[in-house]
Amino acid sequence: MASQSTTTAPRSGFGVTGRTDNWWIGPLATALGLGAFGVYSTIRAVSGVDYVHGFGIEGDVVGNYLLSPFFSPLLIFPWMPTWFSPAFLILWAPGGFRLTCYYYRKAYYRSFFLDPPACAVGEPRDQYKGETRLFLFQNLHRFFLYIALIFIILLTIDVVHACIFVTVDGTRQFGLSVGSLVLGLCTTLLALYTFSCHSLRHLVGGKLDCFSCVAMGDARHKVWKGVSVLNKRHMLWAWLSLFMVGFADYYVFLVASGRIEDLRIF
Ligand code: FES
């Protein structure tokens, strides 16, 4: 986060500020980071190729099973035309979760809408109108959270699959490869991002005035404290998980397209 300014900006005038620090670096870096991820994920989602390794056309598994998080859970139906990417059935959920996230809202309001570009910097409109009209969809964040929690379970199952190796004679062995580690780290960071959610913190205990006055108050207090610890680093988990989910998809793409071999560690 940019350092504090020493002077208060005038109330109007786009970009007008008394700040002398490099306040524009934060919004610019955010725009570049989110923009690059948006372009990459859109290309991958639309292309709909090379997103799974070890899954044959008849459903037979060879080696270990690596599935890109962009395409998890694996949804392939006979009615789907060849041009239709299964990512379209999936990405609305994690995409909606991030789009309505309290941290990302601040980040993209500043970097893309410049409204305001930063603290104490003049914005395009004199009057703040709040999140009204179309932006009311931001209120859906709680519901996207419920879906995101289900996704964490599904992605964890993918990591387990990535650690099961099928040999030529059909036996199954537990093992680890670079791919299983990549998917494991990706799911861990996504879980940290999800479990540090402001809505989850509110849900598990933030909305209570008195823990000892409700059923399971002790347990809720412990969970709330745990979520609160993670919540302090929500921005960090947001960025690390965003980078890692893109990297995990790219790694699976490299393996599934035959460009590299997934190195088995044991
Ligand atoms: S506030 Fe960021 S994921 Fe919920």
C-alpha cells in the first residue's frame, strides 16, 4: 500500500493531489497484474485445449492425473459442441468470487475506474454514488463464497488424484511429481484466500456481539480468531493465489500438450 500523503487533496479535479509520493505505482501495478491475468485466462478458457493430462478419451487414466484449475471440475458432456470450452461452465464461479471480493473491488475501482485513483487524489466524479444499479451485484459475494468453499473441496480431490500414479499393469501407487506439488500449492493458496474472506469472517463470528451467548460460542470464537489471522493478509493471499492458479494452468498446459514431461519425484 502506498505511503501516507502529507497533504490533503482538493475535493475536486481529476488527478489533482497534494501527494508527493509515487501513489500511482499501486494502481498501475494492479491494472497490469489483473489485466495480464484477464487476458491469459480468457485465451485459455476460449481455446479449451490441453487442460488435462492422464485422462484418455475413454476415461482411462495413464500415469497421474493433472487437471488445470481453470477446468476443474472436469465437465465433459456428449451434448457439448467441439467449439464449446468446458471452462465456460466453471469460470463464472471463481470469477464472480474474485470480482465481488472486497479487496479486489477496491483494487479495480482504483486501477481501472480511477474512482478514486488513490487516497487523497481527485476522482472523475465529485460525488460518490456508492455501489448502486449494476454494482448491486457486489452484494452476491456471500453466495459466491459458498460456491468457492465447494471448489476448494473439488480442487483438493484433484490434488489427491495428482498423487496417484497408475502403472502399466494397472496398479495404483502413491507418488509425488512436480505437477502434484504445483496443484497442491495452488489449492493451498486458494484455500488461504477463501478462508481469509471478509464475508466468511463475518459469517463465522464477526456478526456476533457476544460469543458466550450463542450455541457453540467457544468453537465459533476459535474459528473467528483463525479466520481473523488469515484475514489480515487477505490481499497477499489474493495475489499469490491469482498468480499460482495461472501458473498451475500453464504447467498443466505444458504437460498436456507434450511440451514437457511431468517429473516424478518418487
Ligand atoms: S472479501 Fe475477498 S474473497 Fe471475500
